[in-house]
Amino acid sequence: MKATPEDQNLLIELQLIDSQITQAKVKLAGLPEIEQITAIHTRLENTAVELAVVETELADVAIELRRSEVDVEQVEDRMKKDESRLNSGIGTPKELEQLQHELVTLAKRKADLEDGELEILMKHDGVKARVDELLNDQVGLKKLELELHVRLENAKAEIDKTLAELGAARGELVPKIDAALVELYDKVRISAHGVGAALLVGNKCDGCHLSINAIELERIKGLEADEIIRCEECRRILVRI
Ligand SMILES: [Zn+2]
């Protein structure tokens, strides 16, 4: 196959554009924000799961606390009744003595219940603090997620702009090169990791960076400038400088 040296040089220009397109696409797919957003999503999911558990716990403790308060109130009511009966002085001395005895028992019961209530209250405060902490985390994570989305969209827009420019440059360049040469180049590019054409630098192929053996190099030197050369190692189109 033959192609003018000008076309071969344009092919290297095309290769530069295509390499830049590949790089831009790799950058687009590997933007750090993508991974960061995924990590935030995982944390948000975990927070939501824990929050559901802790909020249920808080509701249970609130019921427990209310029950305990009612227990204390009931003992207090009973004590008030006993005290007013005692103060009225109505009843036999034995009955009055029983009331006094009951009041002592009730006071002890009240103190125990209040101790229990305090414990539940402390538990309630602890669970409530965890709920608040998780809600706070959620707000922070959502804010961060939003910021990351904005950063991701900006980075994407920038790369998309670059890709559009490169695509336009490619569109302008391709019609200037011999169609058969471009076809061969595209075919090689698919099988050679996106690089279809490389320069012959000294005795090295700039595509696979391997040296061309002396005999092959001699043969290449003897060829006409419009002869298309392929690297024996990587099969890429070799363009002489
Ligand atoms: Zn090569």
C-alpha cells in the first residue's frame, strides 16, 4: 500500500487527536467525584439504616419514660390521699398507725421509682443524642453530595467541551487523508490499544518502543517515501520522520 508522505504525516496528526480523545474519555470515566459520590451514597444508606433503628429505640424509651412518670404520679396521689386522711385525724389509732406505716413504704417506693425514672431519662438522652448526631451527619453528607455533584457536572462539561473540539478537529482532518489509509489506520487502532500509527524514531517504533532489527531497518531505508511500512512487532503503521 502506498500513501504520500504528507498523508502519512497527517495520519500522525490524526493519531495525536485520537490519543487525546482516548485520554479525555479515560479521564471522564475516572473522575474522582464519581467514586466519592458512591462512597457518600453508601454512608447515607448506612446512616439511614442506623437512624431507623435508633429512632425506634427512642420511641420505645419515650414510652418507657412516660410509664415511669405515671408510676411516680400514682404513688404521689396515693401519698397525698393518705396524708390528708392522716391530717384529718379520722379513724381509729390503729388505722392511723397503718396509714403512717403505708406512707413510709410509699415514700420508699417513690424514691425507687424516681431512681428508675432517672436511669430511663439518661438512657433517653443518650439515644436522643445519637439520633441528633445521625441527623446532623445526614445533613452534612447531603450537602457534600450536592457539592460533589456540582463539581462532577463542571468537570464533565469541561471534558465534553474538549471532546467536542477534538471531534471537530478530527472531522476536519480525516477528509484530507487518503480514505484507504484512514481505513487501515482505524483497523489497526482497534487491535492495537487505540494507537494505529506511530513514528519511526531512530531504530525504534514509537508505538511499541521496540527496536527494529538492522536488516529490516535497511530494507525500510531502501523503500520509496510513499511506501506504507508496518512495525513487525506491533503491526502499527510506521511513519518515517
Ligand atoms: Zn511497533
